[in-house]
Amino acid sequence: MCWKTLLLLLLYSDAQATLSHRWTRAVLFPAAYRPKRSSTLPLNPVLQSSLEEVELLYEFLLAELEISPDLKISIKDEELASLRKASDFRAICNDVIPKSIPDIRRLSASLSSRPGILKKEDFERTALTLAYTAYRTALSQGYQKDVWAQSLLSLFRALRHDLMRSSGPRASP
């Protein structure tokens, strides 16, 4: 009887691990896993794969960005905008990161309840969402500014919490 219980428990934990791994891959940014027909963007795009690309992303964020009325983000600097990585940047900003308050709040709630540290692509997208939220906060007025500022603060706290977890002491296996 005891070995049957142990076997059942082992099968249950294996099934749980398989299902949880399969269904949590796109929890934070589901649009990254849903390609659009009109987009040439690869599935699950990532901007930073080298130090040079990290510096380029920093330049994109420092360059003057423009948000159109339909919430499309573009880089005003023509030289930067002509780079190949700039098209990836625009695609991630326009197709992957959340842009509405409810979507950003949903992301913040998911981040705050998420165990472990973020994957590189999730951290990158969260940082881009933080930059977008800061930009929208600066452009807003009155009550809307307060709502955007609350979203900005919750994203900042989630990123700070992730950075503190990733830089903390690691348990050895």
C-alpha cells in the first residue's frame, strides 16, 4: 500500500512539473508568443544578447522617442532608427509590451507573485514597459498622471525586487 502511494505521489509531482513548465512560459508577455501575420518579428524576440546590444538599447531609450495617438512607438533619430536592431526595438515596443493601465497592472501583479528571478527576455520587456510607463506618466495630467505614476511605482518595485533576488546569496545544490 505504501509503495502505491509513493508511486502515485511521484507521478503527480512529475505531471505537475510538466504542466507548470509548459503553461508558465508566456505568462508575463503573451504577445511575444503570438506572432502577427503582418510582422516579421521572430517568436519570443530578445534585444540584448551582447554588451554592444545592451549599449544600443540604452541609446534607443536615451534618444527621443515618439508615441503616436495609436500608441505606436518610434525613434525620432533617423540614424538610430535605420539600424536593424531598431526595427526589433519598435516591434517589441509596439507588439509585445503592454500599453494599457489594466495590462500593466496585470503584469505588476504577476511579477510580484512570481517566484524566482526573471528570465533575460522578461526582464528586458519589463524594463521597456517601465520606460514606456515613465514616458506616459510625464505626458499625463491630473488623475491620469496619478494612475500612471502608481503603475510606474509598482513596476519599479517589482524590478527592484527581482534585482535584489538575483544578486542575493545563492543556495548551493
